[in-house]
Amino acid sequence: MGFELDLIKDKVEFFESQSLRELEKKIQQQIENNQAIMLRVHHVNHHTVFTPEGKPYYTASVHFKS
């Protein structure tokens, strides 16, 4: 039985929240987690949409690379 490790070279994660502050907190936490496996932020894409009730809804995708 062999044991083999592969490095993660690219990773894309998606986040969503009803407040911008909470979205930033989620992204920052994941940045810290991914730094432990030697991934850095390569690109961030974010959007704001409004619910039918008129409340903002925030989404983001973060591309991590080694």
C-alpha cells in the first residue's frame, strides 16, 4: 500500500452572504486557511444583486494559486 501526496495548484471557492462585512469575514478566514497549504489569492470576482424584497445579496469567487 503506497502513500502519495499531490500538491494543490489551483483552487476556486465561492462565497455568499447577506452583508458585506460577513462576506469579507468568510473570505478572510478562508485566505488564512489556504495560506497553510501554500495557496495565495490570484483573483477575486464579486457581485451584488438585490432580492425581490430589495435587500442586497453579495457573492464572491476567489481563485487561489500556489
